[in-house]
Amino acid sequence: MPTQTPKVGDTVFVKDPKYAGTYVVTKVDSRKKVADVKSTKGVVVLHSDVPWDLISPLDASQNTARIVREATENK
């Protein structure tokens, strides 16, 4: 279970081998406890209705590291 309810705009990690990666939350359904997430790198992929228990929020340092890593990989 995530430590907090995901919010639109949160950067998160999805803990499932078929989705594994870093995403941004684009929609939250509190009633069903699912979220839609969009990939942050490469081809834009949208996954709908990802259960909250598969979503882990990235803290500020993890998000900063991701941004730096992605910026340097593209050079």
C-alpha cells in the first residue's frame, strides 16, 4: 500500500514488471483506488487504472536524480 494517496502531477515508480519504470500521475480515481500514469522517458506510454498498491511516490532526491540522469543520457 502506498504511504500516501497519489496526486495528479506526482512522479512515481510502478512496482510491477510489466509496467516497471518512472511515471507521472495523470488521473486519480479515489473510489476505485487506481491511477492513470504516463511515462517520463522515451516513447510516451499511458497506463490506465494502475492499482495504488503498485505505485510508490519518489521523494525529492530520487526525482532530482531521475531528472539529472535523463538529461545526461540525452547528450
